[in-house]
Amino acid sequence: MANIIVLGAGLVGGVMAKDLAKQHNVTSVDISKKNLDKLGGIKTICADVSNTKTLQNLIKDFDLVVGAVPGFMGYKMMKDVIEAGKNIVDISFYPEDPFGLDKLAKEKGVVAVMDCGVAPGMGNIIFGHHDSKMEITDYECLVGGLPEKREWPYEYQAVFSPIDVIEEYIRPARYVQNSHMITKEALSDTELIEFDEIGTLESWNSDGLRSLIKTMAHVPNMIEKTLRYPGCVEYLKVLRASGFFSYEEVEINGTMIRPVDMTAKLLFPKWEMKKGDKDFTVMRIIMKGLENGKEVTYQYNLLDRFDNDTISMARTTGFTCTAVANLVVNGEYERVGISPPEYLGGHFEFVRNYLEERGVKYKVIKK
């Protein structure tokens, strides 16, 4: 039984704290007392972990740090934890290059696993698992978390920080085609795709490949696209083109504000998961290549629904992270430095079984 501290007690961080508390001594930290009050039975601390000194003082007596803070805080938080010499498993989807912390992590002897959610996260672990067994030529990941109830105009609800969601709509999307990296604007190349039990969804380019562009450079074709209900993208493009997602300050009645902050403030009540709301997570990964000299295709399908009062995106993201947290704290994964989740391909079976025990099931089809 280890002493684990979870930074962030939002919808995903709270689920992770409760899961880890089944086997370990867990302390949850958040700036919001409201979030912490939902975690009955778990030790909590109300604190601002954006302050380096506060954070490093909080984590000094713990065996492992688990990060579940908003993406805009993620890189600095991870750097502070590494500088304190503590191992960390993190789900923050921050825009900075995580490998910028690799040298520091190696100097400090720290195991630091980043992007350890569903996608990036479990998708990368699946990729890493097959990369060790076959010559992959094509990798495609389609993924989305959506509300069961479609409500006009956005037909969307968020379990993450609103600014993190908006970041997906503005960050240029990178993918690899014929061994060349292509960069397009987010929300581009929309396609309508059918999914069993769900129906038609709309896919669009997002910057989800992340570390795979560097670590899997030998794979000639790689792409990840985000899924939403059809029609949603058009609204988002209008908002973006009108400047509502801009980070550049504008003056309003003598006050300087960033339009994105106002937009996040307005959209959050519309996107917030409310009591009684249910969601689902859908993911489809298709990998093609040569295995034992023969052409082969692997397809992984995930359809996970709200269950046991737990939001699906929190389950699919959080349980991947807690599975890896157990590997690290038990000494089964000890690679020092920054580890994107594809480096954990050798632990695929453990993570998959851990998820299945919690009702998150990936179905695989081999052709």
C-alpha cells in the first residue's frame, strides 16, 4: 500500500482518487472545496497547486503524484513535481512539448508518464503493443466523448476545463501521410462516419497524435480525429472565425480581456454535466501492416457508457491513468525520464485487464 497524492479533484481526478483509494492511502488536492466535498472517505487538502512552493511542500512525503489539473497548468505542474524528485503519472493535455522535461527527469531519476488518458493514452498503449509485434504502415484513431442527450446548439458536454476543450478547436492539427508531417487547422476535413449502436458521427482533424509523431516516426501513415454529433463543427468554426477563441486581449469599456476567457465563461454552463446527465465514449482504432510476413488489420472498438454514477469519459480516462499509476508505484514500470504512453506497450495486457475489471472493454477484430 503506497501513499499517493492526486492533484485535481474534478470529474476525472475524483474518479481516479476513489479508484486508487481501494488499494492505497490517497490524498486529494484541489483549489475547490466543492470538488473535495464530493470525495467522502478520502483525505483532502484545499490548496492552490499552481504555486510551486505550495505544491512541492505538499508532495514531499508521497510515493507517487497523479496529475489531473487543467491543461494550461499541466506543464508547469509536471516540471515542479519532477524538480521535487517525485514520480508522476499525468493526464493533463498541455500544448507544450513534454520532451522538454526529459533531461530534467533523467537528472532527477524520476519516472514521468504523460498524456495517460484514453486518447492520447490507451490508444498509444495499444499502438506501442502492436508496434513491437508487427510492421505498422497505417494507424487511424477516431475518438470522442459525447452526451447521450443531444441538446441544441452544441450537442456537447465537457468533463474537462472549458479552455482545454476550446484548445482542441484552435490548436493546429498534425498528422503523418506517406512519412511526411501534414499540418492543417483544427476542425478541418470533416467526415460522416457510422458507428454501431450510436449512428452517424462527424470526425475532424485534431492534434491528438502528440508524442506519436516523434516516437513512431517509422510508421508512414498516422492520424487521429475527434468525433462529435453532425453539425457541431459548423458552430465552432463560426465562433473561431469571429475571434471568440482568441487569446489576444481586447479592450471593453477600459478593461482588457481575452475573448477565450469570456467564451469559456459563457459556454461552461451550457457544456457542464449536470445531475442526471449521461455520456458515452466511442473510439475506433484501425492499424494495418505486416505481421509474420502477412498483411493484417487490427480494429479496436470501444463503446463505454455512463455507469454506476460515473461519467464515461472519467472512467475511460481515469482508469487508464490509475492502471499505470499502479505499475509505477509497484515498481513494475521504472523507465526514468518522460514516458509517453506508447512506451508502456509491454504492459498492454495488464492495463486492458485493469480496465475490463472496471467495465471498460475494448473489443478487437483481426482481419
